[in-house]
Amino acid sequence: MNKTNPFYNLQLDPEEQAIEDALERGEYVSVKNLAEEKKKLAQVAKNTLGKAKNINIRVSEKTVLKLKAIAIQEGLPYQTLASSVLHKFANQQQNRLSV
């Protein structure tokens, strides 16, 4: 291997290695219209990441403490974690109901 290659000593984690292996096996294919797909995904991101709305909810102190503990482990604010959990739940329910 060439030591001038910036990826000479790169160590992949198991998920990255699985992706690399799949690429080498040809399991991924390019989309037919990349520009159109990028535009569509940009609109999805814009809709998803739009203005945040404040809500007030009552949550038990025990739940808040658990959220804070998990947030510390994840390295993010507990409000961000709570928002993420609600977002994921809402999307899963929406997907379940639209099937």
C-alpha cells in the first residue's frame, strides 16, 4: 500500500466495512436522474428541518431524569433528544398508518 495515500491507515468500523463490501460487490447503483433526486431530497430536508415550534408538555420527573441521563451518554442536550424521539415516533406511526 502507498503511504502517500491519505487513507493508508484508515480503519473502518463494522458498519463502514459492510458498506465498503457492498460497494465492492456492486450492490449499490446510481439513481437515474441525480439532479432531480437531489432537488427532491433538498425539498424533503427543507420541509423536515423547517421552523421549530415550541410545545409545553407535562412529563414525570423520573422520565426527564432518564432523558437527561441518555442525553449525556449521547452527548447532546436532553431537549434535542426528546425532540428527536418524538420526531422518530411520529414518522414511524405515519409510515405504519400509510401502509
